[in-house]
Amino acid sequence: MKEIKSILQLYNSLKTSGEKCAIAQVVRVEESSYRREGARMLVFESGVFEGGISGGCLEGDALQRSQIAILKQQPSIVTYDTSKENEIGVGLGCNGVIDVLISPISENSATLEMLQKCVSDRGEHIIATVTALNADIDTIPLGRSFYYDKDAASLEDCQHNGLRNFLQDKIQDVLENKKSRTYHFEEEGIKASVFIELIPPQFHLAIYGDNYDVYPMLEMARVLDWDISLTGNIQKLKKEKLQSVKHLYPKDSEERPTIDERTAIILMAHDYKTDYANLQQLIKSPAPYIASLGPRKRFDKMIGEFKANGVEFSEEELKRVYAPCGLEIGANTPEEIAMSLFSELLSVFSGNTGGMLREKVGPIHERV
């Protein structure tokens, strides 16, 4: 989401200049690649660009090809095979095959409007893009994107009935599995590949605390472009340190952050009674990650007190509480603790366990 926001920011800053632009997007990856499907870069004809499709080894060539696409006003697919000795990017960390769709942005293009929809509300979004086609068809040209309206359960502006019905069925698979994927459509001699991209909402960090050690947490979340909520004694904190906080909740207010399945909670009041009360309330939320700062002994005391008061947590609820929290990296300072904690919560959200990649058996990224 951060990349999409940066692309939109650049586009909005230059759109009145009259300068033409194109979007280069990774739509297929085989084997190893620094970026995965969905990575984008916006390129203007002057060479100004935002975003990225690799770790830097492909951007220069993609920029030139984007400028050619802008000049011709024709979309194209470029395949980079970085496993070959004479290919761009060899020796620079990539060792795979990457398909990049380069699409000029015309006055009639709705691509950037679709991306704006994705950042305008907190929800899941689907964009389906035609990435391969065996014939010239006006209703489904190469590079054409369609936005899926979840409320109406409809693929907007898709005029080809067969493709629309096919994609609406496959979109349900993407929504259920929470994974973007390319599907292949064939009907009456027409063959098309379509990349159905799931764009999830931003991650949300909900901090319950008001001591100086919240500052590194806020800074880490800002760098990652997370939505941030903070509940505590706001008067104790430096106003200039709270610029990235989207929602502030005084600890005595009844209003509290909205917690969803993309929310990570950090209980760091450093006050036993406050953390106790917050945990009792928040463990019933859908948040998949609840961090409780402090030693195991402190958390065990809480659980014992809950039981003594007749409050029992289910095994599933307790699995979502990380106490002590963070990965074991030898963290001591507030900044190191923030890094340890964010490493753990990212591993939880991605369904991984954390650990050293050199010990991992198999590829880093899941192969489709």
C-alpha cells in the first residue's frame, strides 16, 4: 500500500504538467525475484519514476521500455530471465523469470482511479488485469484492468460476458485464499491470461501506552506506512513525536480504536492494572497479534488473577497473545525492542515463525 500511495502522490503532483506516463507492473514470477507479483513503478516520459519492480537491476531497462510504450501508446509484456548470463540483472541477486506488463496511462485509462479507490477506504480490493491475449479484442485489450466492486459483487466495465463470468468466479477463490493469482481464460478461440490482484488494507498498529518507549514503535510503523492508533495519557507525550499517529485516544475516554484482522496490538502501559484491564477487553477482538511487554512472570501473574476472578481465556485466544513478545535478537534498548517486536508481528501476519533464512529449507517465497 505504501508503494501505491507514493505512485499516486507523484502522479497527482505532475498530472497538470501534461506529461504522459506509464505503469510497469510485475505480473508473473518464476523462481527467485526480489519483488513479487503486483510490484509497480510509475514512469513519466521525462524519466521521473516512483516505485520499483526489482531490487534496482531492472528499473533502468523498464524505464526506457516504458518511455517507448508512452511514445507508441501501446502496452507490452517484457520478460526478464535473470538466470541467463547475458540478461539484465544477472549477478545482482535475481535468479528467475519475471514478466512485466508496461501500460501507458491515457486520458481514458481508469488504472490510477482504481488505485485511488484502494487507498481511500480500509478494506480488501481486487483489480483484474489482462496480461496476455492471443488476438486483438476491443472489449479486453492487453493491459486493461477491471475493478471488482465487492458490495455489488460485480466486475466494473468488463464488457465481455464470458470473461466477466469467468473472472467473477475466480475472484471468489482469490478472496477466500487471500492470495493474488493469474488465471487463464479460453472461449471460442479467445485465450487470455488475467492477473487477479488482491490488495489488502494497510496494517494497523494499536498502541496502549504513554511512556517514551512508544516513540520507536511509532517511528517503525511510520516507516512501514501503517495506520497508527495510540491510547494513553496524551499529555505525557511530545506532540512532535505524534505526527504519524492517525488516531489519538485519551486513556479516560470511552472511545477506543477500531480493531480488525489486520491490527496488531501492543500493551505497553508499564502499569499492571492498566495492561490487565486492556488485555481483558482486547483479547475478545479479532486482532491476530496482541503483544504484552514484560517478562513471562508478569503475564503468568495476570492469567492467575484472571482465573481467580472467574475469567477463563480459550486456547485460541491465548495463542494470539505474545508474552513475552518479540523475536530473540538480544534486544535491550527501546529501538532494538521495537525491531524485535515488529519482526515477530510481521512473521505472524505472514504465517511464518521467524528465524534465520540461511536455516530455511526451500525457497524464501512461496512458489505458485
